[in-house]
Amino acid sequence: MTAEPQVAEASSDAVESRGMMALRRLQTAASRLAAEPDAVSVAGIVTEIAPSYFRVTGLSPFVRLGECVRVENAGSTLLGEIVRIDEAGVTVKPLAAGLSTGIGARAWRQGFISIRPHDSWKGRTLNALAEPIDGGEPLQLGARAVLPDCDPPPALTRQRVRTPIKTGVRVIDLFTPLCAGQRIGIFAGSGVGKSTLLAMLARSRGFDTTVVALVGERGREAREFLEDALGNDRSRTIAVVSTGDESPMMRRLAPKTALCIAEYLRDQGESVLLIVDSVTRFAHAARDVALAAGEPPVARGYTPSVFSDLPRLLERAGPGAEGRGSITGVFSVLVDGDDHNDPVADSIRGTLDGHIVLDRAIADQGRYPAVDILGSVSRLANNVWTHEQRGLVLKLKSMIAQFEDTRDLRLMGGYKQGVDAELDKAVDTVPRILEAMKQSPDHAPSVDPFQEVARALTAPIEKSKG
């Protein structure tokens, strides 16, 4: 009599166990299919809408950070990226500037954004999603799809950086010369001539292709830069534009898209000039995304992930593996309030292979490019200078330092000629050097900066002043 309930109970447990195993197998199969966006459609429900993000339930077990979701509601389609995953749901930042969805709308899993660069993209202007915005023909897509968040080449497989590059900008080629594969930053406040200097660098003839990322720029300036600054070089330039009115997601994506294109060309063996204007606005966009994901601010509102995103982005530029090409990176850094020690500028300065500082006081004197010669450094300059050139540059810098240190003394009338021979030489020589450094986009590119400075120093004073 007592054995029958035990048998029934054991049978019930076996059925329940088989049912649990079947459910696990079903869940495993569903997860495996969900890992392939084209294999099965997975959707969740929009349950919360905030000014800069929305929440979706039902997708947490099937998605990863960085994947996209598509929301269709009232005839409109909204694409967003997942920036946070928790048990209750996912947080999505829209790629468009506005939110056009409602509570209860279905959010479909789309997978990761991918880009297919191709050689035919030269001369075209794209948005951050690598879609043409210049009114031209549809883009031809390459054979291989790459994700915007790629890893840089392993450090020990990269080529050494040794090949000098002539930019044609006299003050840079003389005092902060560059090498192919170098990464340098241009640090400047607003209105000091940063964009003009970038335009001059974009015309450098030592590169096969130029890739330009305009991040957070004014719409007016974007067209002016492409049409006026690049001019005849437009045919060998690929531009990725995300203006300031676009969403933080697009502004954060634009330099990554540009780097994907530059990496493709580098792997084809080309020497690529990459210009990103500006990295600071990329950091601002990354901060907006991280704050929406719930990260705490740690330094002037910036979150910890911003300071890990910056080196990941910057390290992707540089030399490729042996036998490949190189990416020479020029990154503009907009220093807030002319504070060159703000957290973003300080982090970037430590990552790059040099920095060119533009000074507002120099610009106010009408000296353009407004490069602070004493505050600018190229860490690879010794690979460019000969022994004699290095000695000459150090001597010129020494005279400029002495000239600047005694400026107040001379303004007060405390300087007398003949008392200090070194100071006399600096007072006579430095104004000619600074005059020779002046250069505008309308001037012909510099060919031999050392010879040009030598001619300026040996010219009569009246001629040099004229």
C-alpha cells in the first residue's frame, strides 16, 4: 500500500526532470539562434522613454553591449544602440537626434553595425554609418565587413616609425617634424586657427589618401572645409561628417568609422593621413552615452569609460604590421577655456607621439599658424633631423626662450644693447625667425624650411620687415 505513492512520486519527478531538460535545450537552441541576427527575429517592448534614451524589456538574454535595435512605430523607424544591459531590460541610445517612439512599441534586435570599406569611396562624403551624404551614387561595398570597434595591431608586430613626412607647413617641418605613422595632437582653444592649420596639413603631398572625420562641427564649416580647404585634393579624400546637431551616438561613431576606412586602406599598403576634428567632441559624446548608461562622473563630468575609450581610439592609428601601410594621425583637441591641463587634453597628450600647441596670445599678434614653438613637441623629431639640424633647432629654441623671457624687461625699457651679447643676438634674430614662420593657406607649401629660415636670417632687416 505504501509503495504505490512512492512510485507515483518518483515518476512525477522524472517527468519534471525531463521537462526541465527539454526547456534548457530549447533555451540553448533559442540563444544559439539569437546569436545570429539573420536566423531569427527577437523583439522586446519599449517600457520607458527619457529625453536621451529609452528602455526595452524582453531582450536582455539575447543581446550584447553595442548591438542595435530597431523600433517601428506609427510608420517611422528608429535605430538605437544598446549601452546597458540588466536583468530587467536594456537601455538604448537612439542614433537619430530625436525620439520617435512610444510605450509598447516593439524593439527588434538588429545585431552590430558593420562597415564594408572600398577603394571607390575616395572623393566621397559619408555620415557616421558610412552612408553617402554628398548626393552621389550609392557606395560600392567591399568584400569584408568590419566593426567600428576594432582592436589595433599587436604592438610587437607593428613597423618602426622612421620615414620623414613633409607637411609643407614651415613651422611644423622645422620645429616639430612628423614621420609616417606618427600620431600628433593639435591643442587649441576656439578661434585660434585650428581648422585652418588642419586644412593646410590636409594638403600634404606625402600621402596616398586622406581620411577626414569632422566630429561635432558646425554644418557651415563642414562644407567650407571640404570644398575650400581640400580643393583639388578632394579626389583622394574620404570625409566622414557628423555635425554638432546630430546625436551623441553619431558623433561618437564618426571617428571610429573613419578609422575603419583608414585601417582598410592601410592594410592595402597605402600611406594614409587621418585627420580627426575634434577628439574632444568625441569625448563629449562618449560622456553623454556613459552617463545615460548609469556611469558615475569622476572628473569634470567625465566618466571612467571615456578615459579608456580615448586610448583605444588613438592607438588604432599608427604604423601597420610589417609589409602593410601606415596611418599618420592628426587629432585636434579643443581645450575648454584655453585650459591645456583639463582631463581630456591631459589624457590625450600622454597617449600621442607629440603635441602642437596653438596660443591665443600669438594669434592676437597676427602670427599664423599660431604655434607655440616652445610648448610644442614631436617625440619622433630625432628620426627626422640630422645631427647638424638638431643642433640648429635647439639653438633657435634657446634664442626664442631668451627673447620671450625678457619681453617684460624690454617693454619697461630695462634692456640696453651691448650688455648681454646673447640677448643682443636673440633680439636681432628672433623677430626674423617668427616672421619667417608666418604662413597662410594661400602660400605655396614649404619645400626646405631650413633654407627658407637661413634666407630670412641673412636678408636685410628692412626686407625681412616688409
